[in-house]
Amino acid sequence: MEIQLTRVRTTQTIFLSSMNTRQKGQILEKYICERIKAVGLDVCPRPSFNSGATNTEKSDIWTSMTMLGQNAGIEAKNQATLHIPDWWRQTKKLESLSKEPVLVFKIYGEPLGETKALIYLDTMLELIKESNAWRKLNGKNST
């Protein structure tokens, strides 16, 4: 069985029979890092050692990217079955480390371009508000 994974205008074939859970997670973590770097939010994001299971770093991605003045704490999930409430409980723990929690997930088997992010509603609204203020300040159209 094989699956096509789309990466910003490139396609990669992954053979499912030889892939373990850690490998699935690494594919999504690498993709997240590539996207953060591609849009210029961090020059060197990288998957954290052992997927955030260390004493010093609990998020899955090491990045200097900030959201609303806090470092982004990214939890990545690439699984066939959605467990969003459980994943969000895990992601929220990053707040105690002064990180803005971000859950990034995709359903295993979907293209990487279908990756989704879950943040607090108020975080989203504040980000939109900041974006609109920046556009006005720089003479850009806000629509």
C-alpha cells in the first residue's frame, strides 16, 4: 500500500507497510519545520529530540517563532484516528512553560497540504487583529 504526500509543489511516495508510528510523526514534524522556514518565521526550526519527551523541551518543534509575544509551543499529530480533545489537553500543558499552544495535525494518509492547526479562538482573533493593524499601518488593503 502506498500514499502520495504533497509538499508545496512536490510529491513524495511513502510505503505504509514499512513505517512505524515514530516515522509517521517525523514526516509531519519535518513538514512543519519546512513550512515555518519557507514563510520566513524562523531560519532554523527543527523537530525536538525524541518528539518533546525530554526534560528541557516539551513541544515537538524547536522554533524561535512567536505568537502574541510568546514562543509557539507546537504539538504535532499524524494519526489515522482523531483524538482532538486528548491531543489538546496535551498541547495545553505547554502554557505552563510560557508557550502559546498550537496543535498541528493531519489524518494519516492525507496529503501534507491538508495539515490543520488548532489554536484558541482568542489567539486567532488577536492574530487577525494584529495582521489588520499591520496592513493599515503599511497602506495595505485589509480585505
